[in-house]
Amino acid sequence: MKSQLTATPAPPRPEHILSAGMYVTIWIALMILTVVTAGVSFIDLGPFNTVVALVIASIKALLVVLFFMHVKYASDRLIKTICVAVLFWLMLLLGLSLMDYGTRHFS
């Protein structure tokens, strides 16, 4: 006789449906951050223009991932993993950009 493996289905997760007002609020925040990014580009911060732009872009990406992709309502472990990954990539991009900038020979 063959033994059959039966998998027990996982309990259903409650869906988190956000209101239209929440989506509009997040969209407005993204638009404000876009305007801030454009505004900061006209301010001379020296080598920190790129740093500020990448920080703002990371915040915008985090908003999109958390709310539009519904990761905010996933497990806490997944949220922490994504936040650590965002910070890691931000530091990697900043580090590599600053290393490139630091090794240039200006005349």
C-alpha cells in the first residue's frame, strides 16, 4: 500500500484592503518627495547631492514596497528583511559612488 502524504492547508490570511484615501496620501507623499528631489538638485551640496538624491529615492521605494505591494501587512520578519536590504543597497550605492568620486583626478 502506498502511503499518501496529505498537506494541511495554511489558515487563510485576512486581506488588508487600504482605503482610496490612503493610496492618495501615499501618492501625494511620493509626489512631494519627487518635487523635493528636483528642488535639491538645484542646491549645491557638493558631493552630497547624490547622497541626498539616493536617500530620497530609497524612501520613495520603501513607500511603494510597503503600501502598494502590501508588504507592510506581511510578517514582521519580511518587513525587517526588506528594510535591511534597502539600507544595504543604499550604503553599497553610496560607498561605490563616493569611491568613484574620490579616485577621480580633477585638473
